[in-house]
Amino acid sequence: MGELGDKIKGNVNEAIGKVKQMSDDPKTKADGAAQEAKGKAQQTIGKVKGALGDDI
């Protein structure tokens, strides 16, 4: 996947994670925090690919 795809997926996961964290259910909140962290990691990967090229 390229730089743009990683950044888009990261943004989506981060947004969904933030929404899940608004739940009253502790498990859903924890899942949301994990999904938000995954999204941030995906965005970072996209930025690295952008800096180094999509071949990594």
C-alpha cells in the first residue's frame, strides 16, 4: 500500500477509535483506544513512505 492509502486508513481508524472511546462500555472504550493507536501508527508509516518512497 502506498503513502496515501496508509494515511487514509490511519485517519479512518483514528476517527473510529475516538468514537468508540465515547461508549459507556469499558471493552468498547479499550478497543477504541487500541484502534486509535493503530491509526496513528498507520499515519506514521504513511509519512515514512512519503519521505523514503513507497518501495520500503
